[in-house]
Amino acid sequence: MKWIVKLLFAAAALWSGYWFIGAQAQEKIYAGLLESSRQQGWTAESQNLGVVGFPNRFDTTLTGLNFADPSGRWRWRGEEFQIKALSYQPNHVIMAWPGTQEIGTPAGSATVNAGLLRASVVVSPASNLPLSRVQIEGTGIDIKSNRGWAAAISSLNSALFQDDTVPTRYRLGVDAADIAPPDLLTSVIGGGASMPALIEKVYLSAELDFDREIDRLAFASGAPPKPTTAVIEQAEIIWGSSTLGLSGELRAGSNGYVEGYLEFDVEGWQPLFDIYNSAARMSATEKLTLKRALDAASGGGNLAFTLRFSGGEASIGPFTIGPAPVYPF
């Protein structure tokens, strides 16, 4: 019996030593990342950095974060950022963003508050740490821009999974509910008179091919992987009495624009056309002609049509409705 007790004490001592060595290593890694970023011209500030979670976790909390690229055009300020990992599975990391986050871009800045906002990241145990999967979960997300618009998402679940056979291929899934679109959009449609305030659902299932594998080497090079092909298997938006479903394939064109097609199946399409009618850069005659063509095509039921991107233009049948999206999409 005594040897069992001694064995347990020895195992506990070894595990405690492993945890404390691992915790110190984690702290040095994050401190080193901050220092190396500063040496490269980045603003990288954190008021506090500590590792807790003995005995089964390495939980790192950074507070008072202030990050900005050398140009100052991109930045992130956060009250708190949490990084959590199981001590026996360090390649699986949980990240959380409690409190207020401020994101700055060349187009302006926005503050983000959420009841819950966290991500789960798993990398494969290889020297280049290829991304195996990332999942993002959020509830009660509120976004306010310094440009005067605001948006909100009641719930969000999204995931990106690496394909088992093609390393540069990833599957993307997004499921969001009760979305309050930006005021800028509702003002375009007459203050939201045509549509309810909330988009009930947004769903997407797609397969993405990138020009390189998503790993630490790709981001360290300063040129993150770019999508070359997107196969949309199923997408759906439910907004008021309208349900928009689509599928299709998009790819990078040689002319700098997106090539490909999107197939639409729209139930209750008239309110959505009113949105397009308000925003489209078409003459009144062209809009009327398109409306009559859509009336005839729907035959009083669902509206099904194909939107094609070719030669830098977007078209529906014989009608050119505007420029194609610029790559990368």
C-alpha cells in the first residue's frame, strides 16, 4: 500500500514540475511575441501578462491591449484577451474576448461588445503548425462604428475545417441569427420601411481553395493566403417574408475581377428587389425593364435566376447590372 502512495506523490510532483515549466514557457513565448512585434515597428502593449490554471490548463490573460501595425492604419485595443489551453493538448487553444474591443481599419474604427465571443483553434503537430480547424462562437454581439452606423448579431456560430486530403482546401460554415444590419443599409431602403429591423437567419456552407496552406509560415511572410476558388454549396438568408437561397462557384479571374456564377432561388422576392432598385446604378428605364423580366420569370412564384461574372461585369441574362466584384473576394 505504501508504494502506491509513494507512486502517487511522485507522479504529482512530476506533473507539478511539468506544469510550472510549461507555464513559464508560455509566458516567455507571449512576452517574446510582444517584444519581437515592437522590434518590427508594431505597437504592442499589454498591462498584464500571467499564466494560471494549475494543474490541467495553461490560461493566459492579457489586459490593456494596444496593437497597431507600423503604418497605424490597422489596430486592436482590448480590455482583456484570454488564451486557454489544456496542459496535455497544447495544440488546441481557446481564445476569448471579454469586455470592449476596438478594431481600427483604413475605412474607420468600430467598438465591439459581446455577451460571449470566443474561438477554438486547433493546429496540426507539425513544424509549420498548419491550421486544422477554427470555430468562432458569439452571442449578444454589438458593433458601433465611428462613422455613425451600428449593427448587432444575436447569435453566431462559424467554423473553418481543413480538408483531409487537400491541405489548401477548407470547408466553411456560418450560422447567424437575429441580425440587425447597419443603419447605412436600412437608410438605403427608406429607413427600413420595406423590411423588418432584424434579418432572421444567415446560413452558409462552402468549400474554399487557397493559394497556399494556412500556417504560421504564410502569415510570417506578410502575405496571408488568398482564396482562389469558392464553391458555395448552400446559402440562405431569411429576412421578413423573403427567403433568398443561393449556390454557385466563384474564382479568381486573370483580369483582377471575380469570375463565375451564383444561382438564386428567391421566395417573396419583391421586397428584396425594392432594396436593389434603391441601390442599383441603373436608369429608370433599365430598372423597369428588369422588373418586368423578373415578373415574367417568376410567374407569380419563386424567382430563380443566375447571376454571372465575366469580363469584369455582372449580368443577369442579357442585362449587365454592374461591375463584377474585385478579386480577392
